Amino acid sequence: MLSRISCFPPLGLAYVAAVTPGDWDVRILDENFDAWNHEEADLVGITAFTSNVGRAYEIADTYRKIGIPVVMGGIHASMLPEEALCHVDAVVSGEVEGIWAKVLEDFQDGRMSGLYQGPQIDLETSDILPRRELLHPGYLWQPVQTSRGCPFDCSFCSVSRYLGRRYRQRTAESVLRELESIKGKHVLFLDDNLIGYSGNARSRALAIFDGMISRKMDKKWWMQASINVADDALLLQRASESGCTHVFIGFETTEEGSLEEMHKGINLKTGVDNYGEVVKRLHAARIGVMGAFIIGNDHETDAYYRSLARFIIRSGIDIVQISILTPLPGTALMDKVMAEGRLLYHDFPADWEKFRFSYLTHRPEGLSVESVYTGNNYIKKRIYSFPIYHYRLIRSVLSLRRPVGAYLVYKLNQALKRSWLNSHYRGAYPDRIEDK
């Protein structure tokens, strides 16, 4: 079931609409709200993540059977274009803005087919804004993308392969104009790291925050950032003053060996012993912390799951996202587990629906499938049960000292708790770790 607090509109399709000529009638259909029913069309465009690509292929197959061409884009199709081309007429790999005109030209000439490689566009000079009016109005968060690309190469992530390792950014003024055009009060910055990786990127972030303050935008917003965002007190203060309610940070694990396997050098540089200090610094700026952790890494133990639960409870992290390590297409992790014969599912594309971060899709070294699910249940039962859950929420209220931020923390916790209670593994595996 859709949660308004934790789901976001498909901004990529709004960008496709923005680079479509004005004489085209464009509609965006969103199955987060309404089940798809066949509609007449000249051309169908579809995007999908790995976990829901099976549904995308089903819709594509339906249209192609009646002779309506289908083009597909997005991260999964970009990583596995050959697979996608078994279900669609054409695939756009990478960024759509610089290649869409060619796709439409070929369609109108009756020769649209195969793979189209979208170039990485110059965001600093681009003035393309997404057509938000076509997105479903039921979402709480309005997404904004101010940059693309990531210089890091985390083993479980395909962003650097998808969008490149060069960090490209829009100008602060371009971002501010877009923010002023958004009617809603709640904004999500989709960037993998809004602050960036250089002094120039930091200056741009400060210019965005200062502009939001001086123009009195009164937005409530959140972002993703690397763990070293906590090192910059001035930047955090400006972010808070401009309306930042919380920051999503990938802590990932408290085991240094697992961080090395993940290629999370920035976390190793900060040091797992300093994770608690990161939380304190964000709280000092009255910014909440959404901490992401990954379990199912090689050689995890019951003792680790106990220690991770204790750390989460003591750290003051306001919102906790615990995912199961998932080898997605295009990642170094997928290459590794396939080469080692450790993938547990092989019937693709049907099995892609399990690659949603709640299934263990590969065999980790040194531990069983049951131990990972049990550890997941154990940690979540600890953090979502009375009295610890209520203690965590009260502590967030006291730490953030602002009603809106505390309310969003509560709603996001409720959404994540509900997701666990409705999960496939909650009732199928124990939630206790026995002393040995």
C-alpha cells in the first residue's frame, strides 16, 4: 500500500515529458495510485526499477501485441538493455534529455528500434525543468534533482555506472527558480549527495540554502549526503535555517571489514567509533538523522546483530532503514556473487521482483539465510517495541526541538515499522537470538 510519507513521484518521466515537443499529448500513468488500464497511444514509454521491472515488461508486452511501439528507460533497462529489448522496441540507456529527440524522430520515420545511448548532459547550462503538472497530486514530497553522477564506487551501487563518476551540478540560481515554482511545501532532493564532493559543490549548496532563506520559501525538505556532512557546522546550520528536517546517511554497518568490502572509504575515514558524534552534530543543528544500514554481509554473527541493535538504540538515530544486501544489475557486488556462484535466484526476469532489499538473493559466506532474516527481525523488534520505540521517539522530540521535524520522524518510523510488520519474513523466521 502506498505511503504518502515514504513514496515519491516518478520524476524521470516528467523530464521525458519536458523534452517532448509541444504538439505531443503526454500523459503519465502511475500505478502507485491507480491500476493500469489499457489506453490508446501512438507511443508508450515505461520506466522501472529492478524489483518492478516484471510488471513493466507485462505492460509492454500487452501494447506490443496490438502493434503499439514501446520504449523503455531507467536504471534497470540501462544496466540490462538486452533483456529489456526482449519486451520493448527500443531502450534508452543513461540520460534521456540528449537523445529523446532522436528517438522520436526515428519513431515518426518508422525506424525506432534497438539501443539508444543517452549522453551525460551539461547540467550547468541545461534549463530543462520537469513537467510536474503531469505527476499525480497525491504525493507528499516534491522531488528535485540538482546534480548527477558520483565519484565513489560502492560495491552495491550502480549509480556511478549509470550516471557517471563525474559530479555534475546545476547552478544554484537554476535550482532556486525551480524551488520557487513548486507549489507544495515538502521537498526531497533526489541527489545522491546534495553537498557534493568539492569546495565548489559546497559553495553551491550554501548558495541554495541561503537563497531559500532570503527568498522566504518556507519549504520543509530533506536530502541524502555522505557521512562527512557532519564535519561542516556552518553548512548544517544554513541547511536547518532553510527548512532541512532530516538527512539520509548511509552508515551501512559498524563492521570495518564489511565497509572495506563495500568500498565505503568515506565511512572508514570518519570511523565507526565516530558514528554517534555524527548524529550529535546533526542534532545540534536541529536536523534529524535517517540512518541506513545493510545486513547480510559476509561473516556476520548473532553477536553482531545484538551489537548493531544496541548501537542503533544508543546512537540517537531518529529513523532507521535496515536493508538486506542486494546484488543489483550493474554493480560490482552482482559481478562478484555471480562469478562465485552464490546467486540464489536465476529465473529472470520473474525473479527480479525479489531484488527489493527485503529478500536475501545471494548466499553470504559464513552465515545462513535463516540467520540473516532472524537478525533482521531481532533488530526491528528491538527498535519498534515498547518501551524502546517510545523512548526513541521522545528522544527525537527533545533532540530536534521543532514540531515539524519530530512529526516527520514519527510518520517515517511508523511507515518503516508497518513495512516490517507486513514483510514476508516477519512471521516466517524467529525474532529472538538465543544465547549460545
